[in-house]
Amino acid sequence: MSQLWILKSKGEESAFGGNSGYADKPMSQYVYDTNVINHDKLNVGDPVVVANKKFIIGYAKIISIKIRKRISKKRYRCPVCNTQEHYSRKGQFPKYKCRKKHEFDRASP
């Protein structure tokens, strides 16, 4: 039985929770890793709705899933509380702010 999924495609305007983002191609490819909730539940044949922060971008049916192992990914953390949940601020200094309101100029890898 197919399961309907809503996939969030975050563009450059979104925070990536302490990483450098994903290489989504909204018309053909959705990229995720094992840190994404339900990453292991999607199956070929499942219908998906792809949405960004404000709008539905499109819908599709999963036709293939490629699994790649041992892909390194940089993680960035707040130097005060070590959380990965922070975002870059435009036109404000310090440049970063975490969910616990710590402000800093450089995220720690």
C-alpha cells in the first residue's frame, strides 16, 4: 500500500539546521539523509507533494531511490550550547543566532 508524503524543499532562503543544505532539483530530484525523519519509510511508487516554506511546488510519484553510503556532511553548531539549530541573519551582526538566542559570528564545525 502506498503512503502519501509531503517533502519540504528548502531553498537558499531557509536555515538548514546546522548543515550546508541539500542538492534538491525540484523538477526531478529530492535529496535527504538519515537525519531526516522517516528517511527509511519512503518507497518506490509512493506519491509525494513537494513544498517549500510558502507554497506547494509540485507533486509526483517516486520512481527510484538511490542509496549512497558513507557520504560526509559538514555539521555546524552554536559555539555556546552546541545546538545545530541556528540560522544566518542578513544585515545583522553577529551573523548567526541559535534557537536558544545565542548570537555568534562563526558556527563551529
